[in-house]
Amino acid sequence: MRHSFLDVGFTYRSLKADLDAAHARVMDSGIYIGGPELEQFEQAFARACGASHCVGLGNGLEALVLPLRARGIGPGDEVIVPAHTFIATWLAVAQTGAVPVPVDADPATMNLDPALVEAAITERTRAILPVHLYGAPVSMAPLRRLATAHGLFLLEDAAQAHGGQEDGRTVGNLGDAAGFSFYPGKNLGAFGDGGALVTNDGDLAERVRMLANYGARQKYHHDLAGGNSRLDPLQAAFLNVKLRALPGWTQRRQDIAARYLDRLADVPGLRLPAVAEGTTPVWHLFVIRHPQRDALMKALEASGVPAALHYPVPNHHSGAFRDSHGHLSFPVTEAICATCLSLPIGPHLSLEDAEDIAARVTGAVRGLSA
Ligand SMILES: *Cc1c(COP(=O)(O)O)cnc(C)c1O
């Protein structure tokens, strides 16, 4: 039997009646931009994050670009980012005209190493943009201290971490603001593109809402040079349905991760993900490391376990940033990219599947060293 890495269709099949009803309701309403379905989702998602404002946006990238723009960040400014992240984090900064200043990863958690951030702060630094990578919250307390001490905007890239927690506080409510993605494969995904800004700062929320809607607070009164980045009411209606299922899906991810951590603990050569103290990850991805990564991936593939790479090329070596950042070196990030391998995880898998995958991984690793 072959397992699947990701199955977005599962989320539709398991909520089909409610999603079809939501679809019909929006289609019948005649309202296809804005409106009550969107407002309902914004309120529900803000509440789920323990924050006071949510602004639905076109995608997760814009959910990072717009708050930076709203804070006046642009050319001449620097924003601290993790060296190891999905490239959207860096591109969001670059889109504003500011320079992404990468900081290397903590080898245990693979998240940005908070201990390295202070040394990266210059007189041009305006913001810190930590990423809760793979669904594991970054240790935010040291970053909040630095942000306060240096007057920096602390924006969470929460695209992979819906519902994650640190010391009982939810992701989206751990900094000044957070950008979420509802890309279909994310823990909370739409059936198309979508994103949101979450914050307790009412002025910031208002500014981002304006920037996402041609700079207008009131139709045809354009006070800012904004653009267009709106979450459709159709996607919002779907997300309302899926948000109710999210706690159960997250629990399943956590149970699968616990199974993997237990069953794979003593497999020689395999390095398992560590979690920062006081944090509760939501396991968007389960990323292991092995020195013979490519051979292991092939062996897994042959045994019916599809694996994936997040991410194979460090951002500073990518075509997009080679010219500007290619001379830099981030040894931990480079090592992660060379050895990482993501195992299947998600609500489409049962605990029996997880058990079976763990056994096949164990077999594949043992086969390598034989
Ligand atoms: C997915 C993702 C984004 C961008 O989200 P989109 O909705 O695809 O634009 C940003 N940052 C991280 C870490 C992501 O995983």
C-alpha cells in the first residue's frame, strides 16, 4: 500500500455537506466580494488566535507585505528574517523595497535562532519577521524583548502554524501582528488562494485593510496608494467550515508526530525535530534529517512512502537572491537543506498509517547502512 504525502481532497470529502451548503449560500447571496461571510470568518479567526482584529487578504505573501508597508517599511530599511524558511518570507520583504537580513537557524528546532538576532540589528533595522517553520512556534519571548528595546516591528510569519501556542498564547498573538496563509495545503487551507493579517493593533488593521482595497476606507475615496488583495467571501465561507474542524485535525497531526517521535527515536543516523521549550507545535510538516538523504528518499519512495523536501535550496543560493545574498554563508541552514526530508503528516492519515510509515522509515534507514 502506498501512502499519500498530502490529500487536500480529504478535507473536502470529510466536510462535503457543510462545504456544499456554504458554496450554495454564497452563490445564492449575490455577494462575491466582502459581506457577512467574510466578516464572520474574520471575527472567528481573530477569536481563534486570541487577537482582536483579522483582515482577510488575497494570499499569505500579501499578509506579510501589507503590514510591512503599513508600517512604512521600504527602500533603505532592513528586516531580519530566518535564513531557513520558505522563500515567500524573504520575497515579502524584498517586495517592499527593504532588504531581508537573514539569521541562521537553531540546529535543534530548525527555526530561527533567537540568540543570533541581536547581532544582526543595525541602525537600518525596522522589523523582525520570525517564521513558525513547519508549524513549530519560535521562542518569541527573547524576540519581544529585542523588538521593544530597539523599537522594532515584530511580525510573525504564521503561514504554517495556525493554532500553535507558546506558553498558552496562540500564534497570531505572539508579536505585533501576524501574517497567515490559507493556501490549500496549509493546516487551515482554502480551496484556492487566501491569507489574513491578525493583530491587536486597530490602526494597523485599518491601514492594511485600506492597502488591500485600493487605499480606500470608503468606496471611491482613495486615501492611500493601495492595491487589491482581498479574501473572497466564497473562500471565507469555506474557511468558516474548516476552522471548526481545525482543532481535531491539529490533534491528529500532533498524535502522528508523537508516534513518529517515539518510534523513530532510536533509529541510527536519523535526526528528529526538536521543539522549543514552552511551545505547542501544530506539525504542518514533520522534517527529519539524515546524511544520506537522497538515498533514503529513494528507498522510501520504493517502499510506498512519498517524502518531500522543505526546502532543497537555501534562499541565499536561489536564483532570486544569489546576486544580493549569495556571498553570505549560513552553515546550519545549508546543512538542513542538504539533509532534510519531510515525512507524510496530516489529517488524511490514521495512527495506523503513521505506525506503518514509521516502520517503513526504520526499514529504509537500516537498509542504507547495511
Ligand atoms: C505558504 C507560505 C507563505 C506564503 O503563503 P501564500 O498563501 O502561498 O502566498 C509565506 N510564508 C511561509 C513560511 C509559507 O509557508
